[in-house]
Amino acid sequence: MGISEGFEELYGAAPEGVWAAPGRVNLIGEYTDFNEGFVMPLALPHTAVAAVSRRDDGVLRLHSADIEGPVVELDVASLAPLTDTSWAAYPAGVVWALREAGHAVGGADVHLASTVPTGAGLSSSAALEVVTALALNDLYELRLTRPELALLAQRAENDFVGVPCGVMDQTASACCTEGHALHLDCRDLSIRQVPFDLASQGLELLVVDTRVKHALGDGAYAERRAGCEEGARQLGVSHLRDVAYESLDAALARLSDERVRRYVRHVVSDDRRVEQVISLLDAGDVRAIGPVLTSGHASLRDDLRISCDELDLVVSTANAAGALGARMTGGGFGGSAIVLVESADVDTVTKAVTEAFAAAGFTAPRVFPAVPSAGARRVS
């Protein structure tokens, strides 16, 4: 059953419209966003889709085609942060954030479905938030820009759901364009679309979903964020963005806490890696970004310590089988890795990784191409 038909069956009338917002995979720049640094995500073809109609009675009704359960009915005036831990907190948080920002959103009927893998580090939650925000922006004629919608969606996740994420995921979902990676400066939120047409180069970027589920709300993400903030405080800067790569060694020498020192080294070096990747892409040398990706993985594994055995196995096996480079992507502790590979070598690398997982006794991974796709949009 299509999303519109599902909506009509639930709510008794056709929706006013249908919207879609993609998940994302991050090419390079991890845990740099809340440090006001640089990131470089691209949108996936996988999307959250929402059929939505307005209500004027202050009632918000939410339903997911992907999760067993009845329609969730909420009073928009009574929405309160940190009171809901279910999937419904993400779209409800967007309504709360819009109203907190002074926008007169009176209610809505929402029916959602998503093809973004959950728990895979591909921002399934941001896709839910952004598709809800875009639908309400259109229906209520709020005239908010895509970056503004991303910030409101981030606020929903930070303050309503309680996950202290940066703004990368929501910005990628809202602002990416087909055939490009998005260079986002997380300080001034300026964006640049960087051409990333892999097919024309005979290349593919594979996503390897390890099927190891992570939960960023479990405190590990927040602990690393706090450690980065402590490093900035000890170095006398507002954010680690302000630590120049050229002075990194001197900065590290001033930090006594080994854990904070590792976090600082990762963030400053990963900002540098984003700049390296952009320079290589601008020069048309796509293959040369492979070693930069692999270097990024080593930093995430050794300094930030957010990798796991499955992710490390993807990277080592793929590179040994002929990949140009690979790294874990996203929040870590499971989720996905990306692998840059010659199109001719896709089957060989996929087979090697799958066999390595079987030999290690791991659940078989899901492997699919990351095709740089369009950001959020109205479908009908």
C-alpha cells in the first residue's frame, strides 16, 4: 500500500501532500560538527516519506507504517521535552520546536514510512525530523529556508528527544543535491555543493551496514562531546575549530588528560582531512581520497575509540581486497562503514567482506551503493 493510501485508510481522507527526506552518509569529518568544524555528508537514495494534512484543533496524530502500533495522538500545547522515548518523539519534537520558535502550527495528521536503515549510522532520525519540518513548513506557509528547517530539526533532537547531535545530519537531509557532497562549515552554516560524480570516474562508494545497532543516547556520544568541550576550555578557545592543525602538537602538549588529548587530536586532524578531500575533489582526483578515508578510520578507532570489531573488519578486509580506502561513518559503536572502490572491484570487495563476517561469526552485513542523491523535497 502506498503512503497516500495508508494515510487515507488511517485518517479517512486523502493527505494534503507527500514529502520525502533522505538519510545521509558522511564522507569525511566525524564528531567535528559540534566543534564548529567541517563535515562532508551526501544524501542517500533512502528516504523517510510523510503524508501530511493540517489540523486546526491542536491535535497531532502520528503513525508509522514501519512500526507495529496504533496512531499516537498528542496535544500540541502539552508537548514537553524528554517525555517520550519512542519513534514519535522525533516528529513530535519538530512540532514542539516550530511552536517554540513562534510558528503557529495548530496540529497535523502524519503517516510516515522510511527506507533509511535504523541504527546504521545513516541518520534515520534526522530524515524523520526533516520530512516533518518540510511538510509543516509548506502546509503552514512558514517560509523557512532549508538551513532554518535543519536548525529547528536539530533543536528537536537536542532538546526534545535529548540527543546532543550537531547540525550535520539535519542539514544534509535538508540541503544536499544530487551528484554532490555537501561541504558544511558548522560555524557559520555556510554550505557548498562539491561535485561528487563517482559513476563518471568508474568508481562506487559502498555502504556496509554491519547490522550492529548503536544507541547514541547511551552517553558515549555525550561523553566525547564533553571531552571535546573540556579540551577547548583548557586550550582557551571557544571550540576546537580554533586549534590550527599546524599547532596541534603544541596544543596537545598543554593537555594533561590523555583522553581529552586523544579527542582533540581526532577533531583537529579530521577537520584537516575534510580540507584535503575537498582539494582532491576540486582537482578531479577522486581516487586519491581513498587513503584519507582510511586515515580517518584509524583516528576514529584509536583516538576517539568509537569503532568496533565489525567496523574494523570491514575496513581492513575491503582495503586488502583492493578498495581505494574505507572508514567507519556516523556515530560509531556499530552502524556502517563506507568503502571507495573501483566499479570493476565491487563484487570482489563485497564478497571478501561478506566472507570475513561469516568467518568471524558476525551477522551478515548489508552492502549497497551510496549514490549522492537529492535532499528533502515535496513529492506530491
